[in-house]
Amino acid sequence: MKHLHSKPELLQIPKLLAHTLKHGSLTIQTNNEEKVQLQIENNRLDLNFLQKEQLKTLLELQTETEESILQKLKNLKTIAEQLKQNQLTITISHKDQKLLTLGQEAKPTISQVITDSKAIEAHNLLELIRLTNNTETKCVRERAP
């Protein structure tokens, strides 16, 4: 399933959905298990991934090599900026926890330094790293002597 489409072709999907459909929702299931929820409203597409495997697949469409999540976010720059030019927004969530906003409604802070784009907002970078890595990220606290 990976690498079936180029970046310009992938951008046409959200543009077509946002301009054709004014509002609505769709749930994608396989083997009677919900995988992705899609909500469309006013030039905004909300993708809620219920399984982390589909989220990882989405981010890996951009690359054939093992890259860090930071590099993968940089790779989204062209798509995010084109979305912004077309006044479209895509939000990407995992189990209703917002991770990324791409396009018009993105309001980046620290993520702008990482992605070099005003069209990508990372809401929860640590969770995004945890979901896209094969290993779990752990928080370690230092104890004072």
C-alpha cells in the first residue's frame, strides 16, 4: 500500500473531498474493526486514527527510508503549505487526541523551528514520536541527592 501515489496526487484527495463535500463523516473498518474516522466540515478534514499502524503508514508514504519523526514532519511541508494556499486544513488525531494540524488553521510554535513551516502545528510531539516508533518513550526523572 505504501508509495502508490506521489505528493501532488495525494494532495488532490483532501482538496477533492473538502470542495465536493460540505460536511459529513465516514468510518473505515476492516475485519469489523474501526480503523479511521473521517469528519469533513467547512474546508476541514479531521482524521482520527484508531489504530497506530494506519497513522504510521500515512507518515511513511513520504519516504522509503527509516527517518525520524522530525524528518517526516519536514517532508509534510509542501503538502501543508499547499493546503494552506487552498484554505484547507487537515487535523490528524489518534484516538481523539489531536497530534497534528496541517494547512490553514495551523498555529505552530516550537514545531515551526523543526519543520520550517507556518503550515504545520504539532500538538503533541512526544505522543507522535511514541506512536511512530517501535519502542515506547519513557519519562525519566532525576532525583536530587
